[in-house]
Amino acid sequence: MNWLNISTENCPVQRTLDIVGEKWTLLLLRDAVNGIRRFEDFHRHVGLSESVLTDRLRKLVTAGILKAVPYQEPGSRARNEYRLTPKGWDLWPVLMALRQWGDRYAADPEGPVLDVRHAECGAPVRAVVTCPEDGVTLGPAEVSVLPGPSARPRS
């Protein structure tokens, strides 16, 4: 069965994009990875309307990517901080790959906004696809793609 004959109704890429594929959602995740936690900080930094921000944060909490943690400043009402869950942190390599692609193909002429380096040795961090057995870096020519157990014929 080749790709054109496989149904895409249960495609994991499509299901992932249904959750995090909207521009504002990815920008909120970018900020959460970089330490933003409070509604007003997301609002100020990303610059989207309060209603859209509320909707996207609610969607990420419902999906288990962020968790809402109550906090209260003295003299103020209780509010929530939004913290990445382990499921949310698992999106970090995706964000790193998007940043890496952007630095290569959509870069600011003055250079990258962030310089992400290995804290221990100082080497630049790169998102790569590797073989879990031998650690070899792989490109599209070095992999085989076969139908998986949930592949269904296209109707």
C-alpha cells in the first residue's frame, strides 16, 4: 500500500496540528518554553486579543499541554499561571526544529533572536533525527516508511 492509497483520517500529524497547529498556539508554547507563565505576560508579549488568548490557553490546558496553577499576589484576586506539563515539554524539540528552520530560511539579517547552546560545553543546539539504536543522524534517504498497524485504505 503506498501513501496515496492510505487514508489520512487518523494521521498523527493532522491530529497534532488540530491541537497545536495554529500560529498563536505555537507562539504561546514558544513563550511558555522560555519561562512566560502569566496571562498578562503572554498578552503583552504575544500581542493577541484577550479573548483569543483565553481560548488558546484553555485549549492547551484541556489538551494537557499546559496546567493552570493558581497564584495570588497580596491584595489581588486569585489568578492562574500556565505551566508546561511533561506532555507540553515533549513539544520542545518541535519548537527547536521550527526555530532552526527559521534561522536558516527566514532569518533576521542581524542574526538569531536566541542563541541556544548546550549549557555544559557551549556548543550550538540542533534538532536532528537519529536512530535510537546507534545514534546515527538520519535524513529522508536513510529511512524506510511503511504502513503502520492503524493504516487504513483510502476510501
